[in-house]
Amino acid sequence: MVPPVIDVYYWQTPNGRKITIALEELELPYKVIPVDIGRGDQFKPEFLAISPNNRMPAIVDHAPSDGGAPISVFESGAILLYLAEKTGKLMPTDVRGKNEVVQWLMWQMGGIGPMFGQAAHFTVYAKEKLPYAIDRYVNEVKRLLGVLDTRLADREFVAGAYSIADMAIYPWVRSAVERRVSVTDTSDLPHVMRWLGAIGARPAVERAYTRHTNMVSAALDDEARKHLFEFRPRS
């Protein structure tokens, strides 16, 4: 058995799943280290040494390409870029192709992730239902899905060949559709639904979704709300 090359600090969230999808696609041996975000593992000093923004996922690569000491990487988009550059896969090397992938990766990081996350928070998790906030984020989710559907109208994947851009976007869109967070009618998203089906049928994606299924936060009790939603000043 090949020993793990990469430690993945992980919990079963869209951002976490981006990384396990990439690792499964790349067939890189990895070890999952659970970070139970509902119980405050993200604030432990040993995790903050790797991810100073107290957010998972993060990785430690014990076999970096320069042959030197282990390299740690935090922020899911940065991790995807690192893995693509490490392996020379899942991202084009020509300037135009690479530019397309990076643009759509940044689109996910700056748009899909924050907006979908806020929509889920205000529609599902917030104790007080604020109509303005719900409308604001739900409408932005719909707009972003429309952008994605238009993009996919004449291509199989978002940036040409299947890439880290698809892997970044896919878990967020799949979660929104499955949980019906802001997405109650998919009839006007035919290209998005086709794309979801094609990626979801990939063996590596199936493995990423069927492994580590025990890493789900417990009920959203007061302790979980404290760790997930309350401001915690730096000590």
C-alpha cells in the first residue's frame, strides 16, 4: 500500500468536498484528519498553525515537488491550484486555457461560495428570519446559477476540459439543488442539471461522496451555533 502523501484537514462541507474530489481524481494517496467544525476543532492551536483563518479544509503535503520540508496550504481554491500545479493535471498549461480555469475558480471563490453560504444561513440556520437578507442572497444564488447555465449552454464543462474549476463549483451547486436551498425549480437550468449529472457519475466523485460520510456535524445545538456563527476574537 502506498503511504499517504497528503494530510487533509476535512469536514463534510462543499469546501471540504472540493479537495477530496480533486485527490480522488488525481489518485494521490491521502489521509483525512477530521476537523469537527460544530465542536470547535477549527480553533485548536495545532489546526491554526496550518490554517490561520480557522477554516477548513487545509492540507499538508509531505512530498512537495521541490523535495523539501512538508508544505501546508489553506483556502480551498489555493489548495486546488497547488494540487493542479503539483501534478500537472486538471488545469491547462497554455496561457489562455489556464486563464479560463483560474477565472472560473475565482468566480466560485468570490461568488458561489459566499453567496450560497449566506443564502443557506439565512434561510435554514438563522434563528431570526430576515426577509431582506433572505431575498438578497436567494436572488443572488439564482443570478449566479443563471450565469453558470448560460456558460454551460455550449460547452461540456465550465472552462473547456474538466478541471479544478468544475470541482470547485460542483459541491456548492449540488448541495443547493439537493437541499433545495434557494433552488426550488430546476426546469430553467437544463445545462446546469446536465453538468451535475455528468460530474456526479464520475467514479472519483462518487468515491469522494461515499467516503468519510460519518463526518457530519451533530444537531445544530447551542454549542455548534457558538462555534459556527458567533464572533470569536483572537486571544
